[in-house]
Amino acid sequence: MPDFADAAISRLTARRPIYNRQKAMTLSVSCDTGVTGQAYSISHAAGVDWYPPVTTTYYHGDHLGSSRSMSGPYGHPVWEATYLPYGQEWVPSGGAPLVTTNHYKFTGKERDPESGLDYFGARYYASTLGRFLSADEFAGGPVDAFSANDPLPPGPLPYADITNPQSLNKYTYTYNNPLNFVDPDGHFSPSIHREITLDVMVKMGYSRAISEATAASNMAVDRCTSDECAHKHSQAGQGVSKDEAERRQGHEVSEQLDLAAEYVIGGDIVKGAWHLGQALHPPQDEKHGFGKLDDHKGSPTDVLNPEGRKQVKTDFNPTKEQRREAERRTAHTLRNFEYAVRSEGRRQGLSKKEIKKRLDAFKNWLGQGVSL
């Protein structure tokens, strides 16, 4: 008796298992040429129990965390889906979505079967529109007003990043870049860098405001994807060896930490946060392993090659171990920053008390004013 548990037939793009745990089933054969209209019956051998009803299914996701397929306990597919860029479920011409009890679809968020809206926690999202149904009320902190070359004090747009016009629309999904970004909770966090920076800095006693300022600078690094910036992403530019890229990365981090310490001791908190954010980005990106920049530039074409897909997945859905490693490296870099501040203070002849005062002023900053 053959085992039909893993066999499947195709209808349009929907795979369906041949054997669905019935004692017996009938198959009708239809084709363009040859025998058609014939029916066949498949039955279990006497004394052999049929498979029990499916009580456990397994999700299979893509690099964004979207549920792309589900399999039963014996490995056969029971459901699959393909999504358009903004999450609408793609249906082939003349077809219909597979009926399923699975409601966790685009980026793993729950889709309401009646309204078709996705629940992101803070608000509902319409994949057919590519828009949230309510505005994002989250300010993201008081210091998002930075430019790549000239750190600025807090500006008049606390609900947006003035260096990115896409952030001015509070109904958009991931700044209209759904192939590269995911929204974890309805308050768009453009990258894992922001999440890790905020989590670690706040746990280490830094104020939310200074953590936000540092995270804004950290994220700005991702706007540079040229060969000259490869080492800032722990990657190797064209013609650069892995060892050389690693050396450049270490030099970059040390240089940025020294600049941050100099500004903190000098009383310029905003510029200190800017350079600290620049220093935190490369260690957090060490999951890239100093691979080739051409494999992963943060563009939609990244998913066209295996190494690019691997790197995209580490950026948006890192494993728990990758996340812990990034947090550990972030904490280590922050400790090096504090050491650099104390060293700079001693170099300038300041007392321990005065050095502590200036470091505490930085760590406890509430976003008011740009210098001491």
C-alpha cells in the first residue's frame, strides 16, 4: 500500500495533499490529451488505521516574517499564500484565496477574517490600501531632527524625521518601503538598530531622550550604501578583503567614540549623541560577517541572490542569538564610550567629580537645549 501522506497535487498555485486522512477518497483525472474523465478510488488497506485529524500545523515564513505556507504533522502542505508588496494576498486570475483557519499572515500579524484588516497592536492596517486606518501618534522621542552631515537641535516636527519626507505621512506603512522594513507594533521602527539601541541604553541608565537621539544617528548610517561606507555596516567594499574591512570598522568605531567623548566633555550633548550613534552601528551589524557589500545594499534586489536573502533576514528577523549578540556588543561599546569620556576628561585636567557631572548630564538629558 503506498503512503500518500506527502503526495500533493496542484490547482493553480495552491498545493493540496492527495491524502487528507479519509478512509477512502476518489480522484478524477482530467488532462488535455489521453484518458480523461476517469475516476479512481484510494482506500486504506484492511487493518491499517488512517491518520488522525490534524491537530498541529507548522508555519513557514519569509524574510519579513510573513506566513507563506503551513504543513501538517506528516510534512504535507495544507495551506500557502503569496503576498503583494503591501501585504494583500495574491490570487491568480480566476482563482480564490485558500480557505484556512490561519489568520496570521502578512509579517505574522493577525488578519481579521471579516474586515480583512491586520492588527498591529497600536492600530489596524489595510493591506489593500497599503495604509493604516489611523495616524501614528507616537512621537518617537524629542530628537529626530538630524541630518547626515550636520547634527541639529530638536526641530518643529517632533512626529517626523525631517531628513526623510516619507515620515511626514503618519498613515504610511514602513515609510512606503515594505520590501525592506517591517512594522513590529504599529509604531514604525525603521530598523532593528533603533530597537536594540533603545533597549540597551535605557537598561544601562540612559534617559529615553538621549537614547532616541543616539538611535536616530545610528539609523542614519543606513542611508549610506556606497563602498566608502561598507565598513560601517561590517561589510567589505569592492576590492577590500575581509581583514581590511574589519580593520577599517574598528578604526571607525574608535574614532567616533573619541569624537563623542570630546563633545560630551565640551558640553555639546547633541553632537555627542550623534557620534555615539555612529559608533554603535558597526558593532550591531557584525552579523553581516564582513561579507561583500554587493550582496546586501538594503535594496529590493537583495532578495534576488541567496546571500542577500540571508542578510535581509538577519536585519529584520534576527535569531534570538543574533539579537543577544548585538545587544552584548552594544553594551560593550557603551562601556567603551564611558571610558573614553573619562579619559578625555582626565586629558583636559578635569576632576573626577566634574567628569562624572558631565557624563551624567549626557546620560540624563531630557531633550532641552543643545549644550550645558
